[in-house]
Amino acid sequence: MRLDKFLCEMNMGTRSQVKDAVRKGLVAVNGIPAKSADMKINENTDKVAFRDRILQYRKYSYYMLNKPPGMVSATVDNTADTVVSLLKGEMHSGDIFPVGRLDKDVTGLLLLTNDGNLAHRLLSPARHVDKTYQVTLEHPISPKDIERLESGVDIGEEKPTLPAQVSVVTEDVILLTIHEGRFHQVKRMLLAVGNGVRSLKRISFGALRLDETLREGEYRELTPEEIDLL
Ligand code: URA
């Protein structure tokens, strides 16, 4: 990889800023000041230092975000802030995207990465990756609602939803686990049974669970164990 590309990916600045840093002798490769920004480096074995700090390269980045309300799950949007804007300044931030979407008002677990293959696998409809939502309801949940959600409901599409799992927290808070990712699925399921959603928070995605120490708008990198789980 070219040295300037590497430095940009590591978020050390724009192309012209990193070129300038190389010219000023602020970048060293294996202990020797780099002569030109377009020199080739091996990002996995060469030790690149910027202002005497060694930069550890990783091809992919994985972040868990506790999505705040009011942000759009996209990389660009004309009307609202996007979740990726929260990661500005992180490695690969220019290539990072959210894996799937949460509605603008919905909070909770969102995975962000630049690993397209992983995203593709997790979003593949054939894989039925489980997602669990904490749902605050408009009305107390009834045994009939539970039975219908757990057997699959008609949300106006060709096929009813796959059977979901309901766990009752209080009379108007449930945990709902679904195995698909249809548009506004949870809200439409609750409407279909004559209830409604007051607020929605995703607490798990596949084997990944939301780190409850993250406040809304906060994120952290996944641990190696969490990456393995995915
Ligand atoms: N179901 C919804 O209705 N909205 C979401 O954002 C996710 C699941």
C-alpha cells in the first residue's frame, strides 16, 4: 500500500496533510524518516510512525454504537445527522457504514464496520439473524397479542412474519426477538395485533449484545471475542 493512503486510512489527515507531514520528516518507516509519500509499504509488517507514534494497522474496524434517537442509519443524509458522523476521526471512518438500519426514532445496538463481507452475511435474508428489541407498548400486552406475535402476523406483505419470541418484562414492556429484517417490522407487527410502539430499543443483533455501559450516542470497538461471535 502507498504510504499516503495508509496514513489517510489511519486518519492522520487528508492526502495533502499527510504528504506535508512526510515532507517535514514527521513520518518514519522502520525507524527511517520516509522520503516520499508515494513509497510502498507493507501495512502488516512495516512499522510506520507518525510523530514518533507507531500506527497499528487493521484492515477492518468494528464498532458497536448505542444509537441515539434522531439520527439516521446511513452514511449520508440531506436532512439529519447520520450515525457515521459520530465516528469521525476513527480509523477507516471514511469507509464505515452501518450494518442494516434502525429507524430514526429507534435507539440501541447498531454495528458499524468497513467489512462488506461480514455485513452481507449478517444481512442475508436466508440467514435469519436474530434481533431482539425492547419494546415499550402503547397498551398492556395481552396473552392473545403474544400468541399472535409468536405464531406470525400478517403485516400486509405476501407472507406473514416468521414466528417471533416474546418475553414479558412488565405489562407494557416486552422483549421481542425476530428473525427477519423487514421494513419497520416491529412497529408493523405491533400495529397488526392492535397494539402500538411507544419506543423501541435494539438490545441484541445475532450473538452480539448491546453493552449497557454505552450511553446513547456512545460507541466502542468490538472486542476480538465479539468479532469472533459474528
Ligand atoms: N423494527 C422497526 O419497526 N424499526 C426498526 O428500526 C427496527 C425494527
